[in-house]
Amino acid sequence: MSLALLAGVIVIVAFAFLTMPMIAKAQAFFFVQHMFTISVEAATLYFYTDDEKQYPAGPHFSNAFYVTAIGFVSAVASLIGIAGYNKWMFAWK
């Protein structure tokens, strides 16, 4: 874990020295945010696509439906977020 933290610090310091300050700050934010994100994608895939034998109470979606539905909902939510930002938040300081 200490090696990972050291690598993270080196990456953030490299951003600070090798890019413009505004870009370095944004990249550092996204890097730290990504480091502390807990992914549950694999667990949700198995939960939604397990068959009746593996998990009787589950929704039992097909793999194709799960991937298509999650991808579509994610894309629509991203477009709504972009549109909302452009309409209401673009002038925020």
C-alpha cells in the first residue's frame, strides 16, 4: 500500500511540474477521486445476470439486456448532466 501511495504522490507531483497549473489541479482532482472510488461493477453484473439456480431471488436479466440497459441509462444520464451544466452551471466561478 505504501508503494501505491508513493506512486500516487509521484504522479500528482509530475502533473504539477509538467502541465499548466489549471490542468494539473483538474488532473490531480480526477486522479485522487479515481483512487478512492470503489467499483461494484462485477458484483452488479453477477447479481443481475445470475440464473435461478445461482440466486433464486435475483432479477435474472440476460447479459445482452444488462449491458445494453446499463450502457443506455449511463449515456442518457451523462447527456443530461452535460446539458444541465451547460444550461445552469457554465458561468459558475
